[in-house]
Amino acid sequence: MRTDKINYYLDIAETVLERGTCLRRNYGAIIVKNDQIISTGYVGAPRGRKNCIDLGVCVRENLKVPRGERYELCRSVHAEQNAIIHAAREDMIGSTMYLVGKDAKTGQYVENASACSLCKRMIINSGINNVIIRNNKEHYTVIDVNEWIVNDESINGITGY
């Protein structure tokens, strides 16, 4: 049986996440427009800096920081950010981002995965229209980026996800 197009792209994003270097959760992101992959990104330290996986330590893990909070403590650039950094805005306008997250220890899909508040802002400004997030191997959630504009969690100081 042939894989549907959305799961095809999610499978590619899942392969991209295998390059991730986070000790907590790894994500893979790809940006697609007109059935053409224009960029990919995974979680990792900025170029030239040591990754957490190489150092064997995660500051956020040691401090027991909840998921979705205090990303200024993180050494990594998020998958969404890396995908956006490596693409031209004119190519991203009207595109779709496919996002897959897995727990680094268990290999299980991240439950209720979502972009963090900073990544949401970057996705909004990049011109991406939709974000499709894998829930499991067959199911996914489609997010209209306009929902993040209309339902601005930063106004109420909501953190985490």
C-alpha cells in the first residue's frame, strides 16, 4: 500500500530527527512548498559548539525544567528554527512545515508535541501556513498558523505545552 503524502513527509522529518543531539527530546522538521522540500532542520547546538549528547549533560534536565519552558537555558537550536534559518522567506511563504518529535531516552513519539512559543513566532514570521505534527505512525495534527496569531498565548503569559 502506498504511503499518503502527509505521512511521506512526516517520515522524512522523522529521519531528519535522527541527527538530533538533545538528551531529552529530538525533533525533525522539514518545510515543503509545492511538493518540493525546501529545507530541513533538527535539534542541535550552534555550529562549532559542543552538543549535549557529546557533553553528556543537559542543563534543563539537571534543573528539572518542565517541557516548554526556560529555553534560554538550552544549548540547542530547535529543529523548526534550523529549518527556517536554512530557507529563504520568499520560499517559505505559503509552505507547510512537517514536525516529528521523539523522546531521546525511550524513542517514543512526544505526546501532544507542539512548537515552543519562540518557534511559533518564527514560524508566523516566516510565512509558513500550516504545521503538521506527527502523533504516531499513522495520525497527525494539522495546525493552521493563523490560529497561533489569533490565539496568542503570550498575552496571558502561558508557557509550556
